[in-house]
Amino acid sequence: MRTCVSIIDNNPEEALNSAKLAEQRGADMVELRFDLMSPLPTQLGGFSSVHIPKIATLRLASQGGRYTRSEKDRLAFFQSAMKAGFHLIDLESSSPLWDRREKELRGAHLICSYHDFERTPSGGAILEMMVKASSGAAIPKAAFRVNEIKDLLSIIDAARMFSATGKEFVLIGMGELGEVTRVCADRIGSAFTYASLEKGREAAPGQVDLDSLRRLQDGKVITGIIGHPLSHSLSPAMHESAFLACGIPGRYLTFPVRGDELETFLQVAVEVEMRGFNVTIPHKESIVPLLDRLDPTAEAVRAVNTVVLEGGDAIGYNTDVHGIVMALKEHGVEVKGRKALVLGAGGAARAACAALAGQGARITVANRTRAKAESLAQRFKNIHAVPVEDAQRESFDLVINCTPLGMKGFPDELPISPVIFHEGQFVMDTIYNPPLTRLLQEAQKRGAQIANGESMLVHQALRSFEIWTGKVPPAESMARALREGLE
Ligand code: NAP
């Protein structure tokens, strides 16, 4: 995948140094954003010390740049850039210079660019735009703000259709959702992808830094997470640290996906050859009918938190079950024959029931909506559902909270009366943020051994990573990334 670093320094000398640095660090091309420089350099000879292809850009204010001087001055600048050995001139499709290019910019290799910072049009409209831009340009380039998953499909569709012309092009999705079009630019068919020299020096929203893109040169593994909302997910930090620890050229992307976008997302994931993705609230159950098959654990639980894309098939796994099994093991909890209470009846509760049932516990489920607890109980042998008030009158060796009560952003209430906690009992909260929920505080006060959801989270992530890559990352690297994210 060819990378072009956008140089955004205000000072021409610093811009030259940054361009040289980009070349040293392995960039294939550089784009000099002269519209951001003050003053605009009159002598461009110094740039001949940068040997990789150079693009001269004077982005107009109306297209997200800062160039406000006349078109006449712009033309003169581009002419001197050509003389100074700039390989490509970036000219917006809307520029009045476009019609004069054959006369005034004869022999120039032009990038005909278009930017929409608000929205992405349909695939057909993008294609039309690209075909028009390609007449007279070496490379048509268009960048659109990606607001929803269907925008990604529009960009990919247009790229597939335009590829049939055999001409080079660049198509970019801007914003967080558009990042996949940058890291998978080659898979979409783009001639190159724009990069920032460093993190925090992006020329456009969603641009990825050069070092991160260079790591993805060969055999990249693209994974990610879908859910809604996704603002506080710590999975990206954990998986990125695992990729680094294992020396795998991987990237873990974040996709806020609504329920009505699941099918479109699967299409996008297949198109860009994602290795797989995690699934979180609220899609763990609704994704099931869209998958080609489930592994036995996911089948038993009928909830999926990990999808693998293999040979055109989407296969569902549930690594939350493994996460709970490992968390109990890590805390030295004896499960066989013990009396366990699971609070809640959603995806996490199903995983807890599968984990506990697999190890021979006697399980009671108590949930706000009793019918849901009953339907969960029917899925497994030896589980019975009771109202929360009835559970309060019993004694349990193990309690696992699988409701979001006490989680950051949710009501700070207890899912059950604290009278059920006692010495010699193990109480686990699947919540990890905050690390010490009210439930755990109450249990600790009454002498119970406690654990939060950190260990479960790390182990489910380790297992997902192993399913995708065949490698087991050091648990410590993921745990450290999680702790740093929680600080
Ligand atoms: P879910 O499928 O939406 O289920 C939530 C459950 O909690 C439902 O049974 C629901 O009851 C109950 N609930 C929700 N709000 C409640 C309230 N105000 N009062 C009483 N009960 C309430 O969610 P999930 O995927 O199972 O996740 C549940 C929790 O597990 C979350 O806090 C999540 O962070 C945690 N989790 C942790 C990990 C980890 O790795 N540590 C992994 C997965 C999940 P109704 O049936 O009555 O709606």
C-alpha cells in the first residue's frame, strides 16, 4: 500500500524538514500543503532534496484549505512548482483553473480533487464524479465524510466500478467511520493513501499516521468492534497492544453500527477483507441470524461477541463464556456442585450460565423481567429462574452480577439486597468501570471475596485475538492497556 504523507507545517523550512523526515521513515510520496504555509515560499528549489514524488497543493478555503489569494497567483505558483520538479499538482474539480489547464499547466500531472466534509453521495453519484474528473487528470481523488455504514458501501461500490476503467484513483472516507477506507486503501483499489507524519498532525479527519500504516504493509489483519454507542470501548487499546506484542501487522477499528445497519456492515467487512470483529451491546443476539454458522458455545448461548470472516462465511463465537471461566479460575473459585446466583438475563448472563453449567454449578437466575430469566433457564439443564425478591431469601456460594446497574453512565443502584452477601462467598461483577461498584463494596463489607469484570474482559479479548490470528498474546500486555485506559 503506497503512502503519501500530508505535510501541514506553517513554516516552509519546517515543511521541508518534515518532508525529508517522511522520506526517511519510508513514505512513498509527500503532499506539501502550501496553502497552510506563511509566507508562501517563492523559491521551491530546496524541495529538490526530497527525492520521493511530491504533490503541490494550494487547497482553497471552500475545500477545507486556507488559500485565499487569486487564481492568477495560484496558477503562477503551480507553474513554478512544476519547474521545481513537483510530480503532481492537486487542483480542485471546482477550480476555474481547471478549464485552462491544457494551456496554462501543459504537461502537468494533475490530481483532480473533490472534498465533501458533510456527507457521502450514492455510489452512482461518486462514480459519475470520478469519471468526469478523470478526463484530463492523472488521478481523480474524492474524499467524503462518512456518517453511516451505507456511506462506506457507496465508496467501495464506486471504487469497484471505477477500477474497471484501469485508471488510477484515490477514494477516501473521512471521520472515524472512514478510517477503514484509509487502512484498506489498497483493498478498495486506491492508488495510495494519505497519512499524517505523526499522530496528532492530521491534515483531514480520520487520517492515520505513517508509522501505523507502514506496519500494515504486508499481510495486514483488520479487526474491530461493532456496537451502539461505542464511545468508551477499551477493546481497541487492548487489541492494538496485542498486535504490537505479537508482531502482527494488525489494526482494530471502531464501528458505531445501528441495528438496521448490521447487514450492510457485514457486506463492508467482507469487501475490505476484515479478519473478523467483536460484537457488543446491543447486537450480540441480533447478529446471530445474519451469520452463516455458530461454534458450539455460541450455539448454546445464542449470543455472539466474536465473528470470524473465512472463505466468504461469517462464523460466530462467544468468548465471554471463556472470559468468565478464566476469571473464576484466576480467582481460585471452586464451581463444581456449588450454588450460584446469576443476576440478569441478557447476553452476559447467558455466558455466565454457560460457564457455570459447564463446570457443574447449581444455578439460579434472577432478572427484572422474569419471562426473560425463564426463557434463559429453558436453554440450559439444571437452571431455575426466580423473582429477585425470592433470590434474596436464599443463600449462595457464588453471585455474578450481569446487569449494567452500577456501571458508569447507568443508575448506581444495587440489583439485589445486600443481605445476601456473607463470608465464604465469591461475588463477581461483570462491570469493570468503575472497578469497585457499590455491589462489590457491599459484598466486601460483609466478608465476601470479590472480583470485578476486568479479568473476564481481558480473557474474552485474548480468546477473540487467538481465534482471529492463531496467536496467544501476553495477557499482561492486554491487561496493562486496559488499566491505562481506565485511568
Ligand atoms: P443486555 O443483554 O442488555 O442485558 C442486560 C440485563 O440487565 C437484562 O437482563 C436487563 O433486564 C438487566 N437490566 C438492565 N437494566 C436494569 C435495571 N435498571 N434494573 C434491573 N435490571 C436491569 O446486556 P449484557 O450484554 O448482558 O451486559 C450486561 C452487563 O455485563 C454490562 O454491564 C456489561 O458491561 C457487562 N459485560 C461485561 C463483560 C466483560 O468482559 N467484563 C462482557 C460482557 C458484558 P431486563 O431483561 O429486564 O431488561
